[in-house]
Amino acid sequence: MRRAFSFLMLMLLLLATLPVAADTGSVVKVLPHFLDLQGRSALSPSLYDRDAYQAQLRKHPEQRSGVRFDVLWRARSATNTLAKLRVELRGAAKGNLPSEISLESQVRITGTGHWEKLLLDGEKYKTFGEITAWRATLWCGEQMLGEQKSFLW
């Protein structure tokens, strides 16, 4: 009995010294979609048709009105906290440095995965020019929980 009590006390002391779990998260998938002049990324719900239409928009920039980033993210938190989802874009170089812009959205951490849409359209899209690289990050305060980036980032 004494041995079991000693073992139990030792286990409780060890558990008390473990750190409290911090916020965790990840950016699972990022899907950049060009938008046509009517704001559509596809003509039908079919994934095949969507990919074919995206190829057409890629070849014909005059048919585009913007780009939308669909981001799948997951995060867990001890509390129901707010986080920030950020998509940073780099464009073709104008002068010495490439153009850069950042799209942000406030999200609530609930423990499950969510899709968030971040949009660059209108005059901002026209002045930004062609996108060469992107990076999507999930932030809780000053801590980066997850990241996904394009090959050229």
C-alpha cells in the first residue's frame, strides 16, 4: 500500500511539472483562384471544369478581375481566442524590388478546420500586377501557428 501511494505521489509531481499546452495550429491547404470579370472562379461546380477555367484565365489575363485565396486552416487553443490569418503576396519586380501586399482576416480558434477566403480584386489587383509568390500564415498574437508557401517564396 505504501509503495502504491509513493508511486501515485511521484506521478502527480511529475504531471505538475509538465508545461501547459500552448496554442497549436497549421495552414493545411491554400488554393489560389483567379476570378473572371463577373467574380467567378469556375463556370460549374465540377472540379474538372474549375481547373479548365482556371487554365483559361491563366492564359488570358484580360479576362481576370482578381484573385481569391481559399485557405484551409486548423488550430487548437485552451481558450476560444482570436487569431489572424495572413496571405502575403509578391509580384513581378517594378524597378529594384518586387511589389508586395498582405491580405488579413481575423478568425476564431475553435479546434476544428475552417476555410477562409481572402480576396484581392478591383483596382488593387490591377495595380499589383502578376503574382509570382505567396505565403499564408496563421498567427495567435506574436506566435506563428502555421505556414504554407508557394515554391518561389
